[in-house]
Amino acid sequence: MGNRADCYPPEVVEAFAAAWASIDGKLDAFLREKGGAIHHDNPTYTGHYEGYMAEANELLRRAGKRIASFDLFYALQPRPL
């Protein structure tokens, strides 16, 4: 099995990003920028979509590493005979 940190489909990352944006009260801006209709040169552009996507990806990557280390820890535990 590959590294869990690298196996999340974009839909999973986007679901985490949307949840995070919602917690921050920025879901409307996140969704508005999701389709790319608002570009960097638009004065209403906030960067929330890109920012939350990057942070969600990093969070999942770090969580995947932690989970993988727990898997290794439990795999190395002595088993009863």
C-alpha cells in the first residue's frame, strides 16, 4: 500500500476544505471561487478556495503520516503466541 498521505482524491480534499471554510464563516467565498469564475485580477477575489484547498491538503497529508505511523506501531507490536 502507498503512503496514505498521497492517496486522497481531490473530492476528499475539497470536502475537507469546504468544511474548514464553513467553520471559519467563509464558505460563500470558497464556493464562489470554486469554479474559477472569479480570477486573481477581480477585486472581489479573496483566495479562499485556493487557500483552504492548500490547507486541507496539508492537513490530510500530515494526518496520513500520523495514521501510517500508528499502523506501523501496531504492526510491530508483539503478538501473543
